[in-house]
Amino acid sequence: MNENDFESRLILRGRPPTKSHGFVNPKLVRGSTVLYENCAQRQTIGARRLEQEEIYGLYGTETHFALEALVAEIEGGTRCQIVSTGLAAITAPLLAYLRTGDTVFVPDSVYGPTRRFCDTILRRYGVQTRYYDPLISEHQLRSLIPSSLRVMMVESPGSHTFEVQDVPMISKVAHEVGAKVFMDNTWGIRTFQPFRHGVDVSIQSLTKYVGGHSDILLGAITVTSEEDWAWLRHGVLDLGQYASPDDCWLALRGARTLAVRLDRQGESALKIARWLADQPEIQRVLHPALPSCPGHEFWMRDYSGSCGLFGVVFAPQYDYQAVTAMVDALRLFGIGASWGGYESLALPTSFTITRTEGSGNFGGEMLRLQIGLEHTEDLITDLKAGLAVLRSHSSTVRDESILTNP
Ligand SMILES: Cc1ncc(COP(=O)(O)O)c(C=O)c1O
């Protein structure tokens, strides 16, 4: 057995050693107050703020540290901080690093709530957000960068439109002006090693595949340098960010089966994506492993696989009403946000997409599919029936108003 294999690491890390006496799993430790042996010990704890030690509940418990060790390992980093949600794993490091007068670059394809945070809270604190085309060229990117750039965000692929970004190029350009690179790497868990491609701060929504059962919310932020750890750790603790140990314990349990679920869901999704690509109702499949996906060449170069989340663009004669009629008719696909759980989901996405840089016009209604652990053929049969409903709603005139955001 090679302990460096992803599968083995998921089993061995974040739990007591195999040859120890005791239960297989780490303890679920809940707590706020930690008792010190004497006053002298109490006086030294402030200096240990950066350590992952049981000092006070906020600083984490044995359960948090086990999950942090495991996620750091998966991401290829050295230190990890668990926070309450995936969104908090984005907003907390942004607040920790950015100051009034700074600029943050954010891909136009970014997860909606990240955009909202930038446009509201960051703006109020005097931080300017500049959105950029996720497929921007090196030359274009260089020409846009101001001296105030402090953080370059990447989210690859975009979680609704699936553009795969050229992360090494973007990181190189950002580092030339001394900016830090933050990546939302939730889609690329296991298949993209952020720190080998120039990322400084890697973000995971553990709500998705690590939790894996649609029953918790949790986020993780991983770094590789002690300098970044100091920025991050102080920022997160100063914000009072905390995650429930019960949720961390569930995430640890989910992580043990992460590899098999990713294999199965990824395989099933690719088979379904290929099948959909052959259907006349589908104009384009946005699956990073298929050439029809924008940035596919970067996926080929930098990723070792895919997961169960992808999108499709319908032929122009199918409007929003037709797509919703199709989705309502599906029996095995729930209608819901989030992804990475064991169950399949379908979500019409055109109306949720906001763009300011003109990128992302795919010329048809869009649907995002999260492929779960149901039998692949059952899912195809369900989609086949759904496409028949879609066809019965085809129109010659497309209602453009439906593409406007609410
Ligand atoms: C790409 C991406 N990042 C972050 C998040 C936020 O995660 P959470 O729901 O845990 O806050 C989501 C949620 O859908 C997401 O899709």
C-alpha cells in the first residue's frame, strides 16, 4: 500500500494511529472553556494563538484539528482552518487580507454570493472589486492590473458556467505585482492540486463532497506558508468564526468515503454528459472533460479527473418555461441548490447568472446537473423522459426577459 495515495490518506489521516488502543474514529469534543493547570499556564496562551491547540473553544477542539489535518492533506497544504460554511471560507480570508484602498480581482463566473459580498461589504469598506473574464489572456490580464491589487481570486471551473481557468498563468501575473492568489477549489477536490499551480490560499466548501450527504454546512481554508497562516488564523479568530464540532465529526465521517463517491459520481456524470451531447435538444455540454467546455485545454493540462457537477445549454428553441417543465417532470433529480451530496439534482441556472464583463453568453437556457449515486442508466432514462417533456414545450420565440436577474 502506498500511503501517499489519496484513498489511503483519507483513511489514515485525521484519526488515531492504526496500531493504537481505542476507537477507530476521533472523539467528538464539544466545549467552550478549557481548564488550565495554574495561572502561569493561563498567561502563556495568548502566545499560542497560531497553534492548533485546545486553548478555548473558539480556537478549536480535537475534532476540528482532526478534520483540519485531513483537509490540509487532501489539498496538499500545511495548515487548514475550518469555518462555519463554504461562503465563510471565502469571505473570512478576503476580510483578513484586504485593507481600504486595495483592489481584488474576481472572475466574472464567480459563485453568486461571493460577488454579492464583494459588491456590498467589501465596497462599504473601501475595497474595489474588478471582475475579469475567466478566460482572459495573459496580455489582457497584465494590462488591467492596478498597483493596488492585493488579492486575485480564481474559481475554476465556474460553478454554474464551468469555464476552466488558466490558474498557473493567472497566479504568475498576480505574484509579479505581489498579490496573493485565492482559489475556490471546491469542484477540483482531489483532481486539482492548488499549491502546485501557484495558489496561496485554497478554499473548499466541505458542504459539498466532503460532507457528501447534504446534511451539514462547513468550509475549509488551506495554506502552505506560515506567513499566510498568520494572516488567516488571526483574521478568522478575530472575526469569531467557528464551526460546530458535530458538523466537523460528520465531515470526517463523510471524508472516509470521499474517494469512492467521487469515482462513482464522476464516472456516472461523464457518461451522462456524453449521452446528453448526442441529444438534439442540447446545444452544448459544459463538462470540463469535454472539448465543448470553455477552458477544456486547461482541464486537460492541470486536472487529473472530474466530479459529478456539470451543465448543459439547450438549443435556442427551448425557453425557460420548457426547461422548468422538463425539470418538474424529472423523477430522480431533486430541484435544489448545492451539490456533492449522494442524490442527484437539477437546477435551471440562466436566471441566477450575473455577468458584468460580457463573458458567459452561451446562447440558450442552461441547466446544472449534480449527479448522485443512483444507477446511471436510471438517470439517463429519467432525463430521456424529461427531454420528451421539453420537446413538447418547444417555442419558436425565445423570451429574453427571463434571462434578466431578479
Ligand atoms: C463553488 C462554490 N463555492 C462555495 C460555495 C458555498 O458553500 P456553502 O454552501 O458551504 O456556504 C458554494 C455553494 O454552493 C459553491 O458552489
